[in-house]
Amino acid sequence: MSIAANVIVALVALLHVYFLVLEMFLWDKPQGLRAFGQTPERAAATKVLAANQGLYNGFLAAGLVWGLTLGDAGTSIKIFFLSCVLVAGLYGAATASRKILFIQALPAAIGLALLLLA
């Protein structure tokens, strides 16, 4: 397995842990408000939804870490979870913010390409 692919998979996992923290714990705090361009009022109204979204990001991170811990035997798991991240990123870019394409979908696509080429 390519070291470069595993590095990208690990970076995508770390990004999703960061998204979990932002969405579950910092959503209505200054860092979360800045990251998502929210007003305090809107953040308060959507806090429960954001926490749920953060939990899903945590599951994506957990799946990628699981795949990494299995080494070469985890390739199919990494492909599956990177595919999930890619689809979520494409959907988010189409429905919420175009920057999600670059922050979430592009790293997943790079990781997938590296895994499939290895």
C-alpha cells in the first residue's frame, strides 16, 4: 500500500475529527460561528442538527482509522469510507457551500485515486 495514500487517508480522518469538534462542541462558539458563517441566533436554532452532523463525521473518521489500522487488509474499508466522504462532499458542495468541494470532496478524491493506483 502506498504511503502517500495512507497519509491522505489519515489527513481526511483528521479533518473529519476536526469537523466533529466544530459541529458538536464549537457550533455556537466564536470558532464555529466563523467557520460556518453563522449568526448566534441561527447557530442556537440549528445546534442539535449540527451535533448530529458532527457525529456522522466522527463515524467517517472512525471508519478511515479502522481501515488504516488493518494495513493492506483495510484497503476496501478505506475505499468505502473515502467514497462516503466524497459523496457527502459533493452533496454538501451542491446544497450548502461550494467550498466543501475543496475542503472535503477533493482530499477524499485524491485519497481514492492514490489507493486505486497503488
